[in-house]
Amino acid sequence: MAAPIPPFTHETAVQKVRLAEDGWNSRNPEKVALAYTPDSRWRNRAEFVNGRADIVAFLTRKWAKEQEYRLIKELWAFTGDRIAVRFAYEWRDDSGNWFRSYGNENWEFDGAGEMHHRYACINDLPIKESERKFHWPLGRRPDDHPGLSDLGL
């Protein structure tokens, strides 16, 4: 199946969101960077990232810090070449402290379906290990694992 391209329908927007979630859950910066245009521009929290080389460097730093990273994304809205998502991910730092990070992203795609703009707002909530909700093995979230709405997030 070819990757979804704009203009998006509800079905193709949901597919695009799941493909993004799967990519990020791979924690493979080089693979993830290929979903973005070579000149992609991001705002991630207060950091500005420009181009695939910066994306690879950013994600390499991110996943070195955010260990045991597990992410769920959910479609919020879409139109034409844009998709808005909400997400949550759980991770721990190198001292064993757990966090759940919540956020929203706004995406804009080119005609080939590569993302050329990504704007992310993210907040981190310290949690106890016993409060974790994302318990699948590292990698792709299983199809039968609840999504954000099902988990009350």
C-alpha cells in the first residue's frame, strides 16, 4: 500500500497518523527523517529544526534522553494537506524517573505526502512507574492496545 498523500480523507489521515506513530516508535532517526522533506521545518517545544540532518540529530538526542519511549498519536482534525494530532508518550530518564508527555502537533505536507512543516507543543508530567499505561514491548504499538481516547487520555 502506498503512503497516503494529500488531499486527505478521514481514512487516509488516520493511516498517516498511524504511520507516523509507528515510525517514531521505531526510534530510528534516519528512518523517521525520510518522512519529512529535505528542507522540512519544525518547531518542537522551543527548539527549531531545519532539514533532515537536523531532524536526525534532534531525534538521536531525544531518544538518548527519553528511554523506554512509547508513543500513541490520535487524529484530531484534517483538511486538504494538513493534519492535526494529539499525542502522549511515556519515557524514563537515566535516573529512572518516569514521565508522560502530552502534546499537539500541526502538520503540513507536500504533494508527495512528505511533511514539510511540523509544529509541536509538549508538556511533561512526572508519573510513578505504577501509573504507566503504555506496556507493550518497545517498537510498534500492537493493534489491540488501547488508543488515547480508550485510555482516558
